Amino acid sequence: MKNILMFLVLGMTAFVSKAQDAATDATTLTKIGQQVPAFEFKLKKDKTASINDYKGKIVMLNFFATWCPPCRQEFPRVQKEIWEKYKDNPKFALMAFARQEGWEKVLPFKESNKYTFNILPDESRAIFSLFATQSIPRNVILDEDGKIIYQSIGYSDKDFSELLTLLDSRLKKPLP
């Protein structure tokens, strides 16, 4: 019982804490400037994709859970301030991976909240585990070459503003 209580306290601390510097956080396994780890994922129930398919684009990866309060706070802003702004830009892609949740949770969550960006399952934590050991929400931005150029943990207005500024600077460039 004591171990369960300790686990719950530690888990909740990660969710209510302010966004941390992902560059120095011990739970973060990737570093800025590093090539994105290779992985495949289900884009639809019957369609698999690879992160390498997105080279040439600025890619935003979001790791979340449908039950996570800070994730739920961040998602309306992701929809309005990122997806609705850049969804028609051929140089941008956004994928949100539901950590330890399958299609049976992801699809109703997406529909009930009227989100239109890719919300995908990561049931076994296979993708999340390439980037971190714990703590959500988590955002990772990749440049056109697949290098990590931004990482954040948690949700705060300050971090979200930094994310928006980075996306603006990378996506407002004239298209070739």
C-alpha cells in the first residue's frame, strides 16, 4: 500500500509541476540536435507510416493521455493556434500520440472534443519510450532533416509561446 501511495504522489507531481527544461531532465532520452529515433506508427487502423516519411517537413510530436489534465488544457490551443494555422502548409505535420491508449480511447476522445489533427495510439509506449521514461504532456519539434530542434515537458503559457514562436519562424519562410 505504501508503494502504491508513493507511486501516486510521484505521478501526480509530474502532472501538476511546471514545464521543465527537457534538455536537462533525467526522464528525457533525446537531445536537441539529435536525429529523431526511427519508428513506425499507425496513421489509421489499417495504415502504417514511418517518421522518415515526414523528412522535408517541420514535424510536431505531442505525447499525451486522454485522462491527463495538463494535456487536456493544452489540446484546445494545439487545435486552434497550431493546427488551424498550419494544417494547409505542405511543410508541416502534427501527430499526437496517446501514451498507453488504443483506438478505442483515441477515436472517441478526438470526436467528442472536435479535434481535427492526427491523434494516434501508442498502446505499448513503444514510441514514447524512444523519447522519455515519464512525464506528459511532452512536445518535440523536428526540422526538415529529422533533427530535434525543440523539446518541452508539461504545459505552461511560457513554453507554449516559445513553441508558437519557433513554429512561426520555421513555417513562415517562403515555400521553395
